[in-house]
Amino acid sequence: MTSVQIQSYAGVPIRSFDDWESHALPPPRKELHWKPDRSACELGRIWTASGEPAVPRQLVQLLESHEGTRGMGILSGITERETPLPSATRGHAATIWRLQAEQEGRVVTICIEAKADESFGGTITRELSNAKKKGGNAKGGHTRFPERLEWLVTHCWGFVRLTDGQVLAEVVADLPYQLLPAIAGTTA
């Protein structure tokens, strides 16, 4: 494993699993999400398995498996890097893990939406159907899910549009919904 510099979302250096536990997540998220077998904890565990931050061999193998990512070297990482999205009504779209890498003299950004025992949500088609059935949000008002979805789909794939609530491209229709904000955050 290759050593790597990691800092928290707030800029605090992370040098061990204990540092990851103490600093990787903002306090409200830590209270909800820092648990063994959950993504935040397990991500910290695998990245500090050698006692200090290092690139896991599984990620190196994945990057080496494709010609477009072969030879990429991870330089640094930021935990819980938040990216503002105009479609977000509550806060930002959080990218759990943002890495800076280098490949043939070029800087490359890699964002990872990590999951351990959590899912990426239902498909976009299913989530849109559920929003239509509910007809409103938790406060009794109209849900903005279709508008958020329209913005995300248009932002990620400019040629794809929603028409009368129907997703026109299968690649988008079958995508787990939670990946869409992660893709939009990465491209932003």
C-alpha cells in the first residue's frame, strides 16, 4: 500500500483510524453514521489498515484494470467533501471521499460514494414513481423531487430530459437514484 495524505472536510490532518473517527465526519453526520459495518467507519478502516493512511490494494487493482485509469497515483484525499448543487433543497450533495490523483502529469479528481451495508436507493424510475404516488413531502407540501431529478439528469447528461415524469433514457431510468447526486457533485 502506498502512503497518502488525508485531511478531514475541515482541513484536519488524518494520520490514523482514531483521527478518522474523530475528524472525518461533521458532528451531526458522525452521530448518525459512525458505526461499525457502515460506510464511513469501514472506509476509514480500510484506508488506515496499515496504521497510517494508505491507498488500499483493491483501489489500486481497480484503477489498474482499465486502460483509462492505469498508472494513476493517488496523491491526497479529503473526507466528506461537500459540493453545492443548485437542485439541493437541504444543504449540499456530499461526496464521501474526494481524491486527488496524478496520471501522466495530469491532475485527476476521483470521487467515491462508498456504501457498506447501505443501498444506493431505488432506481430513478422507482423513486420518481414513489414521489408521484405520495404527491407531497413530509410537511404536506408538493414534493420537489421531479424538479431536482430534472436538474440532476440535465446536468449529468445534457441530452436527456424528463417529459411528463417519464425518463427517456434507460441508462438513467435504471440508475440507483443516490448515484445521480454523486455524479453531479463529481462533475461540478
